Amino acid sequence: MRALVIFLATGIYAGYVPLVPGTAGAALGLLLGRLLFAPLWQRSATAFLALYMGMFLVACPLAGAAEKIFGEPDSPHIVIDEILGMIAAMFLNPTGWRWLLGSFVLFRIFDIIKPWPASRLDRLHGGAGVMLDDLASAIYANLVLQALQRMV
């Protein structure tokens, strides 16, 4: 079970990329979002949201278990939060490469600077704290992209 938790929480070991594990996790989320999830939300946003919520609810205790394994809160090796955050940042936005690049850059910026309430959520303990600040950052990125989409 320990090996499975590490495998999933580190995004098939993307969390072990030196110096930039969060960016590696977000890049994996970008690929998964574009290849697997965008076709789903283009057919049914409701089905995507149900699947995403299920994955998020599984990822919270998974991230908490990984924290215990790594022996530190929100270990940089845990990137399941960046993966799901990146997918949320892309949701319902165009999937052309410039939009994908924009969602990636915006998500990483918001994830690093953590504007409120992401900064507050980042202080929560356990797996929910690991996951929720990235979801907040993803929502910010998504809303900026939605606004840009309407201006272009």
C-alpha cells in the first residue's frame, strides 16, 4: 500500500524531479488534462465535474498518507495537488497550445504566490490542506483565462 501511495501522490514519481517537482507535477497535469480530461468536459462538463470531485476526494486522504510517509507536511514530493490543480485551471478553457501554456503559467504563478484564500488554505493540516490551496490557485487561473477568452 505504501508503494501505491507514493506512486500516486508523487504523480508517477514526477515529484522526484530535482528543483522543480511542483512544475513537473503541473506539466503532467497539463498532459493528462489535454489528452484525457478535455475530451470528457467537451462532451459533458457535468460528467467531468463528477469524476474530478471523486478524484479530489480520493486525493485528499492520499496526500495525507503521503505526508506521513515522507514525514513532513506538504512534502515537495507530493504533486497530486499540482496535477489536479492544473486540470482544474484548464477546465472549460480552449485547448489550443497558447491557452494551455497560459493556463500552465497562470496556475504556477498563483500556486507560488498563493493569494488569499489560497494562503489561508495552505495552512490547513493534512491532505485537505495539501490539496485545497492548489484548487484555489487553479480557480484563480481559470477565471483569468475565462476573462481573457471573452476579451480576445
